[in-house]
Amino acid sequence: GWMESAVGNLLANAMRFAKSRVSVSAVDLGGDICIEVADDGPGIPPDEAARIFERFSQAGTDESRRKGTGLGLAIVREAARLHGGTVDVGESEHGGALFMVRIPRLLADGPASAFQAGAPAIEADRNAAMDDVPGPHPAAPVALVAEDHPELRGFIGEVLATQFRVLVTDRGDTALERAVREQPDVIVADISMPGMDGLELCRALRQTEEARDTPILLVTARGEPQQVLQGFDAGANDYLVKPFHGRELLARIDAQLRLRSMVHRLAHQERLASLGVLAASVAHQVRNPLTALVSGLPAVKRKIGGTLDDRTKEMMDVFVDCAHRIERITLDLLDLSRVDREEEGDLNPGAGLMAAVRLTTAQLPDDVEIHTEVDETTQIRGRAGDLNHVFLNLLDNAARAVGRRGRVSIHGLREDGIYRVTVEDSGNGVPEDIADRIFEPFVTSRPGGEGTGLGLAIVHDIVVAHRGEISVDRSPSLGGARFTITLPVSGEESVAAE
């Protein structure tokens, strides 16, 4: 397997850079077998030849570097080392690169002679390889690596660190503790580990609330179907057989995270639909007796008003006002419960925005000041329930940002063929290090354990589905976050696009 990977990487490099010719040979030198792969490409510059076998090191132009990961030749050198051999690079007879892998020949018809492998191709200090890796930025997703082999652990950690903050451990039981405590976004675990093997780790993680749905990739040197099935039965999401390419590892993790995002979104939409049905049911049940109250109380007041004292008249006015307020909330619930359940049509976004404002402000502290300026007459094309969900999400975020005291400003105005909605608050705003990714799944500015990081991702998808745009920046007047949505006005999409 190692030799197949080594030769495959050499061939891939040769075919990438060759102009018209690639040659491959395997020569018996008596004590050694020499595998040569040559091409007629630009060759390897002498000043780069000494380091091209290092991990993440690449030769050639900037364009050619972008096509690789810088791991292929490191795998070739490791394959040669594991077989007691060497790999060198020179110039082919056609002016390109010539790679030579020399492997000691051990005769099968006699006792295999022992050899001493050279210095490790991938230098690793066991203690240094146990350090967590910070990753590309503080808000990056978290990956947990559980691997007892220090070189492989370091390799996996460095590959993942391009996209993740990496937590590392060399024991299965420690991995379980860290997974429960720190709730990583993905786990990469070896099958054979001290304390608890990978299969036991999978079973234990699937029994915890914190890691029940976390993607788990198992790494093993054996890829027999029976062992693979055991891994899946234990709760693993995917399997990687050593040796593997770093790019393959990242691709498999990306696929699992996309699947998890899809499942979470579907579950979220299902909950919205269920809540919509419940809200509609409650609103319909309340509406009939409420109609009697709204129409009957004023009639009763008129009939007996002359016989009531001032205190009783004041109470009657309160009853009538409460009935009208309940009617307004009931109508808002009916309007806002239509998530994912109606066809696209003409709608008034301002009316939905104000319904969301009324429902949100009803539960705000008295010291939170709300300012609204909303056009409720402009029509656009879309799904009212979906857009109402967008408005509720943004208003809920603003309310959370200001806490017990602060200001929230909501505008919904038509201008130049678009309907522009802005929601501003006096909170702390969106941190700069995640502002450009705040609409991605699982990205959130809330403390750990609060929220799923999917709300704004769903909001973004709904706005885009309505042929609109959404952005976030800092409010120039209030100092906190300002979310801006632009939606094309009905019949004016083409004008707005121009």
C-alpha cells in the first residue's frame, strides 16, 4: 500500500509537469530495486531540491503550487524510509525531473536480513506533538484528534490546522473527556489507542448528549470490510485507511460537516413548520371566542354605560383595549405561522416586519427603547412566512444584544426599486474576526452552548431565495450591529438589477 501510494504520487507529479513524455522503470540492482520516474517538464530548481520532500513544501510556479497540497513527496520519502530505502531527485535526460526510489531487496527464499532504518523522514517530538494547535483564527471550528502515534498525530494536526483549531490527545479515554467538555465540531480517532480504543470511544461518545451527533472519522491501518462495518456499527461516520492523503482527510471532513449542516437545517425547518401548525391552531381556537369579546364588549359598554360609575367605566375600557390587543396578537400569530407552508405570491414585507416588532417588543424590558419607521404599503414577491422568520430572527438577535437596557432601531423603506430593511442595536456588535463569516453555518458570536449557529445561515438562504441580499456592519448611530436586507420590489426586479 505504501509503495503504491509512493509511485502514484510520483506519476501524478510527472504528468502534471510533463510537456510530452513520462517514463517509468524498475531496475534490479542486485541488492536494491530502483524505481525511476522521469518527465520532460521544467525540472526542479537546484535551490529547491533539498526541501521538496518536506511536508507542505512545493516547487515550481505559483500556479502549479496552487494545484497541490505539498504532501505527496513527503509520503514518497516516508514510504522509502519504512522500507529501509531512500529517494533522490535529479535531472532527466530530457531536461525534466528524475525521481529515484531505492529499496533494499530482501530475498523471499532465504531469511530476511535485518536493516536499520535511517533517521525518521518526519521529525516529531512526542511532547511537542501533544500540544493543541490554534488554527487559522480564534473563531475557527474545532477538531479533536485522538492518535497515539506521535508522527501521525502531528501530521493530522498540521493538516487540520489549516481550517480548524485542533485539540490533540494520545488516549481514547482522554479523548472522551475532552469531547464532552469542549464539544468539538469533528473528531478524528485511531482504532488502536491506550485507555480506550476507537470503537469503544465511538460507542461512548454516542451515549453522551454533547457528542451524540458529532462527526467521527476512524483511522486504521487495516481496511478489511469486517473492521469497517464494526466501525460504522459503533457509530463512526467515515473510515480512513493508512496511508492517506491530507487532502482526502479534509475532503471527507468537509463532506461530513455539510451533511450535518443539512440535517440541522432540515430539523430546524421541521421545528418551524411544527411551531407554525401549533401557532395557527392556537390562534384559530382563540379567534372565535375573541370575536365575540371584541364585538360584544363595546355593545355592552354602550348599553350599560349610563349606569356605571367612573371606576367601572375605566375597567370596562381596559377590557375593550385588552380584547383588541389579543386580537392583534392572534392575527400576528396567524401571519407569522405560515413558515414553509404557502406558495410564493405578493406580500407586504412591512406588515410582516411590524408584526414581528409587536411580538418581540411585548417581552422586552421597559428600559429598552424601540424606534420604528416602516412602510407597510409596498409589495414584493415572496413567501410571507419565510420572510417573517427572517424578521423575527434579526429582532431576537437585537433584543439579546441590548439586554436589559439599550436601543433598537427598525427601518423598512422603499427606495429605487428595492425594499430596504435595517435592524440596528446599541449592543457590542459582531466581532470583526467573524463578521465576514457570520452567515455561515455554525458560526456564532454567542457564548459556547448558546444557540446552534444556524439562525443567520438560514436567514441568509431565505433572503437569497427571494433574490435579495443581506449584510452586516456597525451601526453608525447606535454603535452595535446593523443588519441590512435589500429585496426587489414586485415588477421592478429588472430595473433594480440594471
